[in-house]
Amino acid sequence: MGAWTAALDGAYAVIQFAAVNPYPECTWEEARLSMRMNSNVVLAAQRAGARRLVLASSSHVLGGYMQDGAVLSPQAPEIGPSTQLGRFTHFRLPGFTTDASGYATAKVQLEEIGRAASAASPGLSVVTVRIGWCQPGENHPRQMTATATPTISAERVAVQESAEAEVAQGFDNRDLILAWLHRIWLSTPDFRHLFTRAIESDFEGYLVVSGVSNNSGMRWSREGWDQLGYVPHDDAIEALGQACDSPDMRTSS
């Protein structure tokens, strides 16, 4: 570890956001280096005697459930801290494939070392936030494209005649992907509120929460929000001025 660890001396809380590549298209080598950073920060926080550790995980650790429409159907189970992991974001559009396996694996590693640190250090409480869509800049739902990352524009994805034609050709449904992204939006004000509560709440132990706003039609669990005192106010569907109707649920096989 380097001299940066001195900055943690006497700190009450440490937030781990660092990643070599903070986007789902990161390579496995970038993911490996991010895992090293995760381990170093958590160990340094322990050694510095921090009382609160907040970990920035990602909704991509559960992104594979998009194919089930689990955030869209009122009959579908909620997705949350108790949902089984292992189904990472993966879909295919014309000219572009999103595979967040490396990125999501690094986030799972971060969650698990945070859990271990909390158990090993009785004075250290750990909050893991699985952040949805929250990006630098305006951070408005209209910025979202079906690429699921702000670093790759829609123009790089080949345009077909229609979403139905894409699905018929074996691609995933753009409308479904966008509906998923709209329902995992985390607005900038809600982001600030959530991380403030993660630091300042009286919670003790280890906690995983969904880092999303109060989006209409959302199936992401609110479990743990009350323990932090997190009350989100923004809604991606309202921000877009859209009705909360579910899109065509057909996906590729």
C-alpha cells in the first residue's frame, strides 16, 4: 500500500468507489486490478480504525434477471439483497454485446471482503450499495441508451428496422433493456441522500441495499432503506413524462 493510506488515519467513514474501469465493459485484467484496489482499501480502513465503510457495488451483479422482466412485471419477485447472485448483465444487440461478468465479479468480491471485514472488526459497520444507473453530468433518464453504459453511444450500435426485427434475428429487446435501465435510475439528489444516510445512520453490522430512486414500476427491493433512513424522491418515469406501462416483453431465446 502507498502513502494514500495516511489519509485514512482518524477517519470515521471510508467510501470505496475506486475502480480501474468503472463501467461494465471492463476487461478481466481491469477487473483483477480493481479487486486488488478493493482489498487494499478495505484493509486500510480496518487498520485505520474506521467505524463506517460504505462500498459502491453495482446493479450489474443482478443484471441477468433483466431477461426475466423481473423489474417490470408486478407478479415477478422483487430483486434485492437476498436474490441469488451469479446472473450478471449480459445481452446482445446488432453490432454490440454487453458482458459485465468481469466488472460484476469485482463488485461481488468487494461485497464479500466487506462482509468479512465487518465480521472481523466489531467496531466497523459496512453498508454495500448496489448502484443502478447514475452517471456524471446531467444524469437524466433521457441520456440512457440500450448499450447500458455512457461510454458507448447509441451510434455505435447498428440500427435495425425495428426492435421486433432484432428479436426475430436472435438479438435482445432494446425496449426491455431501456425499461430495465429506467427502473434502476438513481438521481443525483437521491444519490447524495443515500450515501449521506449510509455514513450517518445508526446502523450496525453489515447491510446490502439497492441504490435506486423511487422509480414507477420498480421491482427492486427497498429492503434496508428504513435502517438507513433513505427516502428517495425522484422517479425516472415521471422525469421522462411517460406512462408506467410495461414494454413488449419478448426477448431472444
